[in-house]
Amino acid sequence: MYTKLLLFLFLAVSMLFHPQEVIAAAVQGLTLWWQFVLPALLPFFILAELLMGAGLARLLGALLEPLMRPIFRLPGAASFVIAMGYTSGFPIGAILTDRLYQQGELNKEEAEHLIAFTNNPSPGFMFGAVAAGMMQQPRLGAVIAASVYSANLAVGVLFRFLHPPQPSQPAAPLSPPLKNNFRVLSRQLRAQQVPVGQLLGNAIRVSVQTTLAVGGFIVFFAVVIRLLSLWQLFSLLGAALHGLLPFISSNGWEALLSGVVEMTLGCRNTITAFTPSAGQTGLICWLMGWSGLSILAQVAGFIGNELSVKPYVYGRLLHAFLAMGFSQCFLPLVKIPAASPPGIFLPSPFWLTWQLSFQGFLLLIVPLFCLGWLCHLRQRAR
């Protein structure tokens, strides 16, 4: 208790002694939130709330139960969180997982398992902000995204062995396929007495509150990182690590340490500190796999006290090294020009982030429906 109190008092005193730096860091955090986080999260938070309220998670659960149990040892409703988490960015996977856990769709072990592999950077961040913006190599976006997503799927499969298998509940029959199921969903909505207008209002209110909370986390950690830089903590630790492991320069260690705390800052500093190479791309994928203490704090804040954050931490560490390894496998498959061609036109970060996230959601949700329907038809044939 006293340790936390002293830490927060020290932080408060530091902010009083460096007000200009604090304001500059807060503005930087707000800019990051406005350009990349808000367009990636708010529309999809609202969409997720509406779809869950309309019963899509239950529908996917009935369709995809035969697919999700053998692969991930998770109920079919988890497929909805996978589709949203892989296309909308941090921390929507943790928020939706906690929502399903509170509704009784997941038990504690399944919820902790699902959180561990459904939190990713948004497609707009990987393709637009990092590959095209920071690295000036748009083609590297495919390598980074493939590495991050493949590694996270591998984490999801590996973590299935952490908890014993649960007896699968038979999915509700869907014959005549969709018609009866929608009738059941309609009766459930009428029983809950939630009109469409109220459902939309609740979705917007909850989504705006959640997005503002995410912005608060981003601004707070932007200020903390600026204060850590003023205290020369990154420089001191970077010099110490360079003495132990001299194959990476002090500036390189300093950049990586900043990424351990905050992913976006770490990616930018790593690109500056390391020359363009396979190693630079691998380190970028490592940072995105780890995601930073800032994202860890967001996930811990949204899942509450009932779920443990330890599986998420273990999953991030495993994801980081797997993403680095996958990047070295995917890089030879993509021809990267020595210099970025001039005159590359990119949409605004706001529009690019929303566009890629929405396209990714459609590319995931449609195949999931098709796979679920094939599983259902195969069961009926048997």
C-alpha cells in the first residue's frame, strides 16, 4: 500500500516540476488516440454492442461450436470475439471477452484463454502507421500483419492445453436452418424488453465511455513515458544492457525499452535506432506481440478482479517471440524495394484505420459464417 502511495506521490511531484513536458506529452497521446484509436475502436464498439444485443454471438456459438472446440477448446461464441479482436485493435478483445464471461457464455478458464490471443494491433496501425508511415515500406505491412496474426493464432492453439477439456454442449438445432433460430432470438429480445432505440442508445453510451477510458490510459502512459525520458531511465538501462549484451547499441536498447512500456513509441524509436533490415522488422513484430505495459494496464483495467491477467502476460511474451520468428519466415516471400517509391498516396490515418478494420471484419465474419454453416450441414448429414 505504501509503495503505491509513494510511487503516485513521486509521479505527482514530477508532473508539478515539469508542467510543459506533461502538457506536450498529453497532447501527443490525445493525437494518437484521435488519429488511430478512436476510428479503430468506437465504430466497432458500437457494432459489437449492437450485434451482441441482437444475438449474433449466440448464433455464431450455435454454428461454430463444432469448429471452435477441436481447435481452441473454446465455445462457439468465442468466434465473435476473435473476429472483432483481430480487426479492431486493442483492447476490444478483452472487453468483449469479459462481457461474454459476465453473461455466462464462458467460464473463468475459457475467458482467460480467450483474452490471451484476441488482442492485436489494428490493421490500420500495422499497415498505415508503421509500415507505410514510419518505415516508408507499405509492402512490409503484409509481413507484419501476417506475423502478428499467425503468432496469435498459434498462442490460441497452444493455450488450449492449459485447462482441461469441457464437455461441449450440443448446439441448438437450426432446421429449418436460419428461420427458427431467428425466431428464438426474436423471442429472447422481446422477453428482455429492449427496443431497438434503447439498444442503440445503450450501445453508443457504453462504447463512448469505453473509448474515452482507453484515451485516458493512452494519455496517462504518454505522460509517464515522457517523465521516464526526463529522468534518463531509458538511457541508463540502455547503457547497462549494452555493457551486458554489446551486439545491440545503447540507442537500440533504449528504443526497445521504450517499446516495452508503450508499443507505438517503441516502434518509432526502434525504426530510428536500427537500420532497415530483417532484424528491424523482427523487432517491430516483437514489440507488437508484447504490446507494452500501457496495453497491459488497459486489459487489466477492463477485465476487473474476477479474471487473472497472468495468462494474458504469458500469452504476450509467447506471442512476441513467435511473431519475431514468423516475420523471418515471411520476409523472403515479399519483395521489398530498396527505397520507397516517391509519391505514395495514403488516406488520412482516421479513414485508413477505419477502412482496413471494417474490411478485415468482413473478411473474417463471412468465412466464419460459411465454416459454421458447413459444420452444421456436416452434422446434419451424419
